[in-house]
Amino acid sequence: MSVDYEAEIARRKREMNAVILAHFYQEDEIQDLADHIGDSLELARRAQETNADVIVFCGVRFMAEGAKILNPGKLVLIPDMKAGCSLEDSCPPAAFKAFKEQHPDHLVVTYINCSAEVKALSDIIVTSSNAEAIINQIPKAQKIIFAPDKYLGAWLMKKTGRDMLLWNGTCIVHERFSEEELIKLKTHHPQAHIIAHPECPEALLRYAAHIGSTSSLLKYTEANPGKEFIVLTEPGILHQMKKRSPGSVFYPVPGISGGVCVSCNNCPYMKMNTLEKIHRCMVDRSPTLELAPELIARARKPLDKMMEMSRAVGRN
């Protein structure tokens, strides 16, 4: 007998007093049933503000860790514990700790796409939405380590004028976009706006009419209805772009994998979550995201600092 997963998830959610948080890169049907969708900053805020007893986090593991850090007393469920992140993997905690110790006079500003252990080694966490504003609040004389994404770090150096020491990490999705295929798309659609996430290499960002976080890209398309857009980020965002900017046309950029052009740059980790897995984790109340209290305490400090500095920008 087939299961109506959407109906069953809704029922379980009511019974458990649960909230479902989903990233923009999730499959369309997951975005449509979530209580809140957003980028890393928005989901961190939602996790911090929720009154639910249970948080079901539809994203990748580091995001669910963030929800647990901000809500240590709540049950945090993740549909698939194997849903990791290539960028997180590019910054092993032990290696990063040694790197930090080699530069004791540097403030550590770390992108939220990292493990709880790396967060605990950081002074301030940032997202692609708030990184520029937060770095601009740091005194000019203060030396900065930025980790783990070297492309986001390089873009922020150009935006802020800061000479930061960059960790050599990358995201497999944004790194493998094909410049050749981007040029072909622009040639075939000369009126299209190229929009890009700053995790993309500089060689691609130089073509973009707008560079920003997933939320920023979404807002740009909303502000330009009825246009054509060539999108340099994970294609899961296209679902919300089409909903919020009806009449616009969107073109995902192919990527290169093993020297072969592939149709799109889906994040293999984001796509590990399914309706069936969401339902199963709610039935079993597992897998649960568990972190040691001492780790939560250390990782919470740079996240709280991010929230504090983000609010300071809002007041200005």
C-alpha cells in the first residue's frame, strides 16, 4: 500500500509539535511542505526562534548541527545523517586547529558551512548573506583568517578591501561550473542576466551582473520580473525563483565532472533527503543530531557573535 507522505508528515508534525526547516537547495516537494525555507542565515534565525519541541532539518549535517547548537534542549532530526558537505570536508578540524595556531594574532572568521568542531575553533561565524557587513565591523588593523571557502574569501577581500589569510577550501557544486558552457548560454541568450553565488571561482564571477547569497539572488530575480536569468548556483533555488518571479525564464549552467559536461550541478548531499526519509525520521525519532555539551558551548559563542553583529547592522 502506498503512503501519502505529505499527509503523514503533516500529521506527525502536529503530534510531535515539530517544525520543518528546509534549505533552498532541497527538492521541490520538500521545499513545498516545509514550514520555513531559506539560506543558512535565515534557517539559523528560524532555529533560534522556534517554539517547537522537535526540529526536522532538511539540509545537510552542518546545518542541523547549527540548529542543535542554538537549541541544545530540543530534539533535532535529520532525514539522512550521511548528508554531509564537500566544503565542510575540505576543512578538517585537526588541520584547521594547527593552521590557526600558526597565526595566533589573527581573528578567525569562518563561513557557516563547516563542522561544529571548526565553529568551536572560530571567533565569528558568517554566512554569505552577512559576511561583508560583519567583516566591515572588524577593526582595520585586526588580521583575519577566513575559512573554509577560498572563493568566497577572495570575493569578500575585493568587497571589503581586507587582506585576509584564506583557508584552501571549496564547494564541489560551485567549483565545477563550466565557463565554456556559461559563455555558450550567454551567446544564445544575450539578454539574460547572469547571477552567481560568491562560492564560484573568480573566472565565473567576472561575468555576473549580480553576485550574492541564495537569498540575494532570489531577491534580484523578484526585482526584475519577466527577465531571463543564467543562474550560477545549485539548481534547487530555481523552484523558488519560478514561484516568486512568474514569467521569468531561468537557465541552470552545466558543470564539468571528470572532464565531461553534465546537465546540472545538483549537490549530491542536499539531494539525499527525500519525503520518505523525512517521514521515517519522524516515525523513528531518529537519526538525531547529538553534540557534546562542551562542544555546543564553544561552538555557540561564534554563532551568537554572528547574530549580535547581524543585529547591529540592522540597527544602523
